[in-house]
Amino acid sequence: MKRANRLYRFYHKYLANKYVLAFLVFLVWVLFLDSNNLIQRYKTIRNIEKLKDQKSYYEKRIKEDTEKLHELRSDKEKLEKFAREQYLMKKPNEDVFVVLIDED
């Protein structure tokens, strides 16, 4: 009975007030029901952080690849070494042996 009496007083003191009730409805709407709710905002912020990380990774890769491309275009020996290692190219009078090492 005591608990019911406390709930009744709480209801009449706070929830019966139309401004408090309107504020609570607005709060529930904004936090959970709106298209820009709190959960969506959290997911969006997390996605933005992930995309920023990817952006920095790809900017770093672009810089490294640009430097490597510049080296390959400027030095014939490095171009030949790259072609031999990556594409297994060879001169007409030589044989290429590929050695694979198991790391078990």
C-alpha cells in the first residue's frame, strides 16, 4: 500500500503536469522514434570514424605507390627488377626458377 501511495504521489506531482508529459513524449520521440535518433547517430559517427581510417590508409597507399611508380619510370634497372620479380619475366636466353618456401 505504501508503494502504491508513493507511485500515486509521483504521478500527480510530475506526470500529471502537461509540460512534463509533453517533454517526456518529445524525449522518447527524439531518442528512439525519429529518423535521426540516438542509435542512428551513434552508428553514423562510428561509420564516419571507420571511413576516416580508411581514407588515411588509402592516402598513405597512394603516396607509397606514387613514389614507387616514379622510381620505376626513372630507373630502368629497377623497372627490370620489378618485372622479373612480380611478373616472372625473363630474357630470351635464360630460365626462371620459382622457389616456394613453406612456413609450416
